Amino acid sequence: MTSGHVAHSSSSRVIGTGEMADLVRAYDWSSTALGPIESWSKELLTIVNLTLCSPSPARAMWGEDFILIYNDAYRPIPGRRHPWALGKPAKEVYGEAWHVVGPLLDSAFTTGETCYYEKLAVPLETDHGVQDFYLNYSFNPIYEDGKITGLFGPVHDMTSEVLVTRERDAIAEQLKQVMTATTDGILGLDRNWQITYANRRAKEILEASGEPTGKNLWEAYPGTIYEGSPYVEHYHRAMEEQIGGHFEAFYGEPINVWLTILAQPSEDGIIIFFRDITHQRHEINELKRAQTALLQSEKLAAVGRLASSIAHEINNPLEAVMNLIYLARQHSEDSEAQAYLDTADQEIRRVSIIANQTLRFHKQASRPQAINSASLYSTVLGIYEGKLRNSDVIVEQKFRTEEPIVCFEGDIRQVLNNLVGNAIDAMPSGGSLLIRSRKGKHWATGRDGVVLTIADTGYGMSPETLRNIYEAFFTTKGLSGTGLGLWVSQEIVERHKGSLRVRSSEREGKSGTVFTLFLPFETERD
């Protein structure tokens, strides 16, 4: 393209510096409807100088042909048509865009109204063909002798901003679709613990607690706050230390779901991703229960065979020894010998009772019987009377209820026998054995029943021991222990729909172990 005719002299009437000021002064304006610079009106000269001195992109269009005059900052708009575009009619310069801007220019020129268009899409020729530019476009009418003779206004290219915004919106829309389609719930929290975002799945999982957005997390979901809560631990760590965390937890009423949760720090606070795994947990628990039941069944079968062998091997000799003691008592007239034989008879009978109670878990009574706690304890303490007397253990008893429970008496005596025996063994140098009973409620089911407590001041148990005490064949007594006592006891308690809980301490001066046995008043047997 060629530039307009260039005059051989410049006019000092055009002020300003830069390429466009020089081009305007050198241009042969006599070849246009504007005429030479020397003939320009005061209004035209003022607008031209205002355009050239403006730091922002600006252009003036003069006359009915909209002769184009622009400044340095405007040069990117005509692009490769610069500097040819100077002094040319706007329609000739922007033919590809005239269907857009032409009617706007005509309207402003005709009506005299100031017009402003934000991010107007204008097609412009580029090195890569015609492309849309987004311009903040304005027209201000210029009057000369009371008549509109031109238009003036700044132009700002907003194309980059529009494209960035468009791309951002597209990404945001894609992200929204992903967040809507995902099976994970997503919550966004600000640093005041306000929930600022919840996706569709989050609202579905938390539906029972209402709309989450706009609420304070801790107020909306108070079930997350309790001693040792993983919610509190991981959320605060993510918020305050910028350390993400993953955990699984159960949330109770009114939502009642198992959740796997990932808490991640963000610039504005934290983002919580969570998934409902209640169904998976149930499936896993059912599988574990089935595996455990099978394993326990196999163990019980093995122990049952062992118990039968023990009964055969022990009861026959015991009966023979008892007969011999009877015969000896009949033929001895020595009072001291008689006393020794009486003691031997008592101890042998005690051995017989212990052997039979060891077998009770395998051969049960056909029906449960009503019995109070004092009666249960008395028999057990009677078995250990001699051992208690010789071990310097002081027994403290306190029975706060006489209400009977319906249970398999032999079973429960066996449990108490194991607990009392273990307590005595834990105090080889003496101590206190506390025996208690009271009415209470089961912590999980709310059922009414009796709470039996056996506490000792022995050496206590380590955390590792506490984790394994109910495992079959686990023992801390070496060769003198079978590892079956607490395992069998746990089986018996579970069959009675009760619970057996333990706490223990090895702290010097405060060591000891407390077993708490809960039994419902009415027992339903599997």
C-alpha cells in the first residue's frame, strides 16, 4: 500500500512529536476534502492537535467521508495498513468492519449523540486474515459553526482481556461440569470457616443437614467436634499449617454416613473432598465378620476337642483321688490327719470345679437362669479363697444392686473366674482387689443391665498387651498360661449381648487394671 501525497513543507500549526505528528505535517492534505493545513479551521486544528497529543489511542474522522487522522498509540488498530490509512476515508480503510462501525458513525454524525460501546466486536484485517477485535469504542461529535463536521474519541483494544476472560470462563465451566459430575463431595471454606462452595454431590451427601453454603462449618456440623476428632485435627492443620491430610470417619445423626475425607489447603482457606463409603464399610465389615466367625468356629472346634480330652484326662484321676481320700478318712483316727484330709478334699473338689468351669463354654446349660451379682461373685471368690489368703490380697466388695440378671450362670461364673484369677496373678506381692456391681446402661444400645467391675492394683498392662488380650492363645504368663481365658470370656459376653471393657495403667504408684463387664437384665441367646 502507498501513503498519501506528501507536501514538501510542514506547517507549524500542527504541534506534537512522534511519527504521526511528523506524518500529519508532511501529508499533502490538499489532495483531500480537508485542504491544506493552512486552510484548516480552528476547530479542525484543535481536534487534530488533541488527537496527536493524547497518550491513549485516539482518532479524529472529519467530514462526511470520515477522513481518518490518528495518533501513535492508535497505530496497532489499522495494523499493516499504517501509514497508508492516514488521510483516507474510514470506509475505505475499514471495509471489512464497515457493516459494524458504519451505521454507528452515521448515527453519531447525524444525531450528534455521544456514543460509547464497551468491548464491541469489530472484524479487522491482520497478517492472519480477518479476526475479531474487541474495542471500547466512543464517538464525540465536533461542531463547526453550529454544524457537525467530524467525530472524535479514544479507542481501547480489549481483545486480550476478552480472550483471557473467555478462556477463564471456559475453564471455569469445564471445572463446574467436572465438579457436578464427580462422585466426590467438595466443600470450599474461607479462613473464617464459612462454607463458600458446595458441589452437587456434597449437597446430596449432606442433605439431611440442609443447604451447607454460607454456614459456619463447626456450627452446621457439630458432630465433627469431640475429643480426638480427626475432623478438628486435619481441618485445623490444613488451615493453619498448610498441611493436607486424609482420614476416614463416621458422622452420626442426622447424616449417618462413613466418609473418606481429604482436606487440602488453599489460598482462601481449605478445600474438603469427601466420599460416602458407608456401603463399602458395610461390605468390608460383613466380610470381616464372616471371616472372623469362620476362624472362631475353627478355634472353638479345636478348643472343644481339647476340652473333651482334658475332661477325660483330669476327671477320672480326680475321682480316684477323692475316693482314696474318703477311704483314708474312714481308716484314720488321728484328728490332725483328719484335718489334713479335709483340706485335701476341699482343694481337690476346687480343682474339679475349675476343670468343669473351663469346659462350660462348650457344654452349656439348656436355659438361662436368674441370679444376682452377689451370688455370682461369692462362688468365684470361694474358688480363690486359699490363694487370696496366701497372696496378701485384700478384697473390697460393694454391691449396689440386688436385681437379678437372666444369664447362663456357668458361663458368667467362668468369665468372672478368669477376671478374678488374672487380677490376683497381677498382684504377686499383694494389693487390693475391688469387686463392684451396679445398675447401668449399655453405652451403644442403651439397654438396661448390671455393670460388674473387677479392679486390681497390680502392675498393669502395656498398650501392646491391651491390643492383644482377647486373641486366642495370647498370654503373658509363659508356660503357665493357655491364652484362652479372656478369649473364651469375650465369646461368652458377646453371646450374652453384653460388653467387656478394660483400662489399664503402668504408671508407678498408680498402676492397675479395671475390667468392666456389662450384662443386660434379659439375655437373648443366638
